[in-house]
Amino acid sequence: MTTQHTALPVTVSIEPGEDIAAYLERVAAANRLSMTDLTGHPRTARLWEDPPDDLLTRLSASTGVPVPRMRDAVLRTALPGAVPERARTGRRYAGRPATCPAGCVDTVAARLNIVVLCLRCGALLVDHDDSHPPPVPDKVRQIHPDVLDSLARARRSSQARGRLRRVESLMAELEPALWGNWPPLADGETTHWRDRIVRWEKWNLEQTGGVIRPPSVTATLLALTWDASATPAGTTDLLDEIAVMADPWDPSEEVLPGWRTLTEAHDGVLDLLDDQQIEPRHIPTILRLTGEPIVLPEHQRTLRVAEALALTILAGRAHGQDLTLNTAVELHGAAASARTRRVVHRVLRSTYALERLAVHATLLHEQGLRDLRRARAELRHLRALPSDALRTLPTAAGGHVDPEQCAAWVWLDATLGRPAGGPHPLPAAEAMVRFDAHLDPETKLHLRAWWQHRLDLAEDLATADAPTQESSTEMGGRDVG
């Protein structure tokens, strides 16, 4: 039951900056009521971000607080430029409110993940997932006033809105690219602090459901991205660095060539590609390692596609072809984003990145070189596996296998590439990984034998057509039927 439009026996003053739901919960407790008894809604209800006027009018009559003052304690009024829907800087997830460890009142600003310090005492906010974090890095305290200023100005300032949008993007991209030694530790950040946050992010990355980001995690991501978010150019530079650092594959020193200079690395890769007879047609559209998912996680794709394009360019140079980046993209038959293209140039200008390419090239050679360009051309329009091919599958698989998923799997298996450019360019990555994991080995062998037979037939037909074309030319172009 909710209270009537009469004043409550015990009145409580609302504190400056206090959140309306926090205030009403204090009112309810002082009058020995539950939050639902007083208001008709739980404290975690999203309604408190912008409650209706009739509810505020009723609560004003009960508490004695004027409606305009109550409206000031509402997120939509206090910070009208905030975007609660953003995952990392927007609203906190229900059931995990962040509070001040010193017991200060909960502020309306603290409804947002991006607000990580108590506005009263400056303490790092905590939740029950990380209730006793170490001392917060100095960098967080240095930038927090700027963060609050951007939030306050966001409604009327496109510059502030742009920065908040950019920092959200940077934080999202940085999560899988955070390491103990990269980015460099922020001011006042200790290795102990960083190690804790890296463990959090590693745990989040492994989850298939929801993730957990206590204020300590958000504070770290914010401290490491806020400066770069000041300008679009700074954001772009950091995004490109993140794309390179997000790949967890780190070849051991034993397999790296050990080249000392960029020139030595460039020449070394060309010699290797020449010796191993690796040509542009042998390079897949993404470089996947044995044992990796058939569709790589999103945070790894930018670098691996960029590496594939860079290796294609270098393979052309090794065999006397002056390939441009645009030509390499055309050879792959799949679009490359502006970010991917920028990372290609980074790869070609980095000694270590060229050493990685040498390892990739060696692994490709060990697997056996195939004409992947021909495979892409032959299978690009295979929307569904033909019924005669489905009938030959083992009984265990043939009854429930999806012909379109089979075609998507055949494309990925035969071309060693990525979905882009194929018959199903936008499949759900998780669905394809699950499909691959659930295919039994015998079914995979049958599918592999099918596409190998199809490619062999296509090659035989192409070879058989060559003399006919020559003969036709010698005979003056006569139509030989």
C-alpha cells in the first residue's frame, strides 16, 4: 500500500545533490515504511531517472519537499545531457548501486557509471562486487572534475557530447586490450592496481552472459582514455593502438626472426615469401591460427585483417608485383574499414609487426599453400549446401544440419578467411563458432571433401578451357559450340 496525500509523521531534509530515490528511501526508513509502501515502486526502478509529475506531486505532499526541488534530484533534470543507455558511462546496472564507503548520501550523478568518485568527500565509490579496492590512482582525481564538467555541459555543448561519446567508444575498445604493461600506468597507478583490473577484464571477457564493472574498473578505463578523447585525432590514434594491442597472440622469441631494423625486417619478409613461394593468391582474408575459433572475436579482427592485407602486399612485392592497399583489398574481395587500412600502414612500418608476419607466413607454408583466391571466387555465391551434398553427410549430422550454415562453414573452412566477401557476410559470430564446435569430426571431413572436390572440378574445367580458347583464336574466333 502507498501512503495517502498527507504529510508523514517524520520529515527528512533532502541533501544538496542527493538522488531522489536515495532521499525517498531515507524518508521511508525514518517513518518505518518500505520504499514500495511509500512510493509504490522499488528503489531500483528505472522510473526514478525521470518520474512522472503526478507521482512527484503526491510525494511532495507526503514529504513537504516542493516538486521543483524534487525534480532537481532527478537524473533527467540534473544531467539532461547524459545518455543512460551507454554501457560503460551510462546507468549502473540495477541491483549493484555504487555507494560512498564513508557513508555520504547517494548523489544523483552517481547513477552514472562515469561518475566514480563521491561528490562529497572524493572517495572512490564501491559496490558489493569490489567493496574494498586499494587507493584510487591520482589520475582519476585529476580528470574527474573535467568529466563532471562535460556531463554538466553536454546538453548545450556539442563538444562535450562528442567527448563523452568518444570516451565511451575508447573504454569499450580498451577492455580486451588492457595488459599489465599497456597502456603505460597512469599517474599514481600501481602495478597491484593494474593487475587487479586486468584480472577483472579477463574474467569479463570469458563470460558469455553479463559482465561486472565495479567503479574501480570504470575509473581505470576512464583514466586511460580521457585525455585521448579530447580530440577526434587523439581518439583515432588510440583506437589504432588498441587494435594492435588487443590481439593476445604473442609469438615466442624462439620463432621470431630477431630482425633489428625496419629495413632488415622488410627485406627479410620478402626473402622468406620468395623462398617459400607464397604469392598473393595464397593469403587468406584474415590470419587465423590453428586452434583459434573459426570466426575470431571482434577485438582481434581489425589487426588480423590488416596483417592479411599487409602480407598480401608484401607477397606481391616478393614476386615482382607492386600491389597497392586498394589492390590487395580487391584481391580479397571483402571491404576493409578505414581503421583497418590505417593499421595496415602501422604494420608495414613496424619491425615487430613484420616479424609477426614472418611467423604467419611460415605457418601458412607449413599448412600447405592453396589458391585461396580461386576458392573465394568459386564459393562466393554458395548460399546453401546442395541437397545432394547434404544427403551424403553422415546420418548423425544429415538430419539436423542447416544447409545455409553448412555453406557458411564451407566458405570459412575452404578460404581460411572471414565471413566478409562470402555468401553469408554477416553471420552471428557466436552462432558460427557454436556450429563449428558441434560438428562432429566425420561430418567435417565430408564437408571438406565436398568443397575440395568442387574446387578440383572448377580447376579442371578452367584448365580444359585454356586450349579451346587458343584453338579458337587460331581459327579466327570461329564459334566451336
